[in-house]
Amino acid sequence: MVRPTLSTDSSAPSSISADVLVVGVRPGADGAPATIAQPATTPFSALDDLDLAAIGATGAKDQLVRIPAVGVDAASIALIGLGSGTDAAAYRSAAGSAVRQLPHAASIALALPTDTDALAEAALEGAALGAYAFTRHKGAGTTGPTRGDQRVTVLAPSAAADAAVRPAIVADAASLVRDLVNTAAGDLGPQDVADVAAGLASDLPLTVEVLDEQALEEQGFGGILGVGRGSARPPRLVVVRYAPESATKHLALVGKGITFDSGGLSLKPAASMLGMKTDMTGAATVLAATVAAARLGLDVRVTAWLALAENMPSGTATRPGDVLTLKNGKTVEVTNTDAEGRLVLGDGMAAASLEQPDAIVDVATLTGAQVVALGDRTTGLMGSDDLVAKVRAVAEGVSEPIWPMPLPEELDARLASDVADMVNATVGNPAGGMLLAGKFLERFVGEGIPWAHLDIAGPSEHKGGGYGWLGKGATGVMVRTLIALAEDLQSE
């Protein structure tokens, strides 16, 4: 991953030396012309005579208009639309949008109305997020942005030396998720993810335990084994632990890590199979959040359970109708091998429950029903009422769209099996598919342990044009929420 060098500066906008000076534009109220938003540091008059209407600058979100330098030391000026928002979300989005749209600028100064430390931090975070670029699979001779060489400065009245530390760590966590998810599945099997985790832990206060197929068999992880046995690349359960001695709270994070999902013997159609390298986003997310907790030095214990398998069809693959025994001893009749995520999560959640954490949060690209219900940007949230409320508040605080969904009791009847404790899917009855998956997972949470389930099937990948700090590809959704949740738990 690469990101620009981040800093703050309290200098006047006109005196900043940069390739591009970014200034905010706010739309006019009730049809009035757009206006320049005064930067946070000193009054700025260089653009007082600029006719915004004449150059088409409306102040709309994501609109970027480049103009020659006028009355400033910067080489050029970019006007970025702020929209109507004035909170941290607005400035995170505007800063990220500007940086995303200026990939070749060696130095960028953001002269936005970031007049508090919180707003400056949001702009720094947005800038780092917006600078993301994935180039691993680009061929020789390909030219692209040199993001690692960029310098981004946020103008703010208080230019603290450590102001960029947390935004950089948070952005690095999101970039780690995006790098892993954007990597081709042929280059990232279960053991490869385990190797990445071990490498990240080498210079941090983290321990990594990797359970191979033999250990999974010996310890009763029938779900992970059942999903992964059709692949030539065997499954893994990776446990990453951050455990500061003074911590009194323990957050367990469980991530679905299907490094490629063909559907197994319940084979997906060709069009549905494309992009299934992203089905390990949950595992990448919980790994990145735990790494960030260690880098931030949080006073909370965090354990990530990465349930990793490749779901492939072969002569050794699990068949529809087979029965698997998961970690907590419950048996599952596999009615659909393409409903595999809940099987590996069930194992991970049962194992996490044995440690009696203060909360379990699982993250998964779990159901197409989530996309149908909530679209491409809003995460589905289910689980224990109190933890659901906490996660929702934390997610809204970092501007990650989320919406709570019910876990209706009547769905329990649909999970009944004639030959096992439950089925993993109700083939032919798609009603409430996201909720049914939640009801399945609920059975693998230890008694009395608060639990939240995040279905990120839609928000995990952005397929359209860029907006805010997001470009096309993996989004890193919910990693910022999990970091904020860990910070919240340490303060309790």
C-alpha cells in the first residue's frame, strides 16, 4: 500500500507552496450563486473577484474545477465542491474527493474550513483514503499515479506534529483491506492470507496462530473444512491477537474469508462468479482493524478470527445433502454449497465464544439479499440490541452508512432439518435471505455474549464512478467502524 505524506500547517493559504491549492466552494442557498468557503487559517481574498458561475463552479459535492494560480504561491488552484454539509463527514469527503481527482499532483494543500482539530483530522483521513491506488497487477511500462511520493497538507489553526498519526493509521487499515480484496484470487489463497497476517505481526505487539487442515480436523472445525475440501488450496483458520496487559475489555472479530467462491457443487452462473475474489473481505477487514488497534496502542484486547477457505467444485467437494459438524457440536445439513460463508463463520464464532469476550462482531460479504434490501452503500446490521445500538452509533460517527435489520423468530422454523440440527439454506425460498443468514449465525454465539453481524455484500465493492474518497474497486467498508468500536470499548 502507498499513501501520501500527511501534515498540517497553520500558514496563510496564499503563502503555501504546493502544486495545487484546494479551496472549498459552497452552493448558494435558494438559487443564489456559489461562494468560496473561507479557509480555516487566515482570511483569504485571492479569489474574491472570481466569477464562479462563469467557470461552472456550483459547489456540488465532488465537483472539481482547476484554474490558474491567482494571488497565491501555489502553482495552481482547484475548487472542490463541499455540498451543504459542514461536519466532519463533509470535509472527509471533500478532501478525499479532491485528492482522488488529483492523482499526479506532487503536493496538495487543502485550504478548507477545517477550524477544529476534529475537522482537520477528518480532512487528513479523507485525503489519505482518497489517495488509494492499486497497481499490483499492472504490466511493465504502465504509467500511473505515484501516490507514495505525494505530500498533502491540511491547513488548520492548530498544526500539531502528531495530527496525522491516527488518520494515517486508519487509512492504512482501509488500504490493507482494499489491497487484499483487489488482489486476484489466484495470487491469494488461504495460506497466502495467513502469510500476510504473520508478516504484519512481525513488528507489532500481535501474535498469530495458524490452524492448518490437520489442526482444523483435530479441533472440530467442520464448517471451514467442509467448505474448503473441494479446493487444491486447503483452508486455514488464522487467529490474530492483540492483548495489552492493562486491557479490561475483549473484542472478538470474526471474518468470512472465502478467497474465491465458485459456489462449490452448487455452481454459480458465470456472470455471478466474476468478482468472487472479494468474498474474503470480512477476513481482511477484521485483520486490518486488529492491526490498527495495535498500531494505535489501544487499551483493549482485540482478537481476530479469519475463517479462510476456497469454495471450489471437485471430486472431494462437499455435496448438497452432506452433514457437517461445526465447532460447537451443532450439525448442519448443507442444502446449498453456495451458502458457505455462514458455515465458516459458525466455526469462527463458536471458537471466539469459548473465550467469553465482551462482544463478538462478525463481518461478511454474506448474502445477495443484503444488496436487494439495502443497496450498494448501506451495511446490514443484526444481533443483540445493545451492541447493535452501539455499533450503529459508532458507524454513524465515522460516516459509514448502516441500517439495523430484525431477526424474526418465525425464521427458526425454516432452518429445521430432517436429518441434522439445521439446514444452511432454504433452497427455492429466497424470502428474507439476509435475515435467515443472521438467524443461522445466532446459533453459534455463546450464551450471554453480545453479538453484532455486519453483512457488507453490497458496500464492500464500488463498481461505479468515483464519489467522495472512493474510487472503483474494494472499499474497505466497516474497518473504520471497527476501529472506532475498539476505541469506544477501551473507554468504558
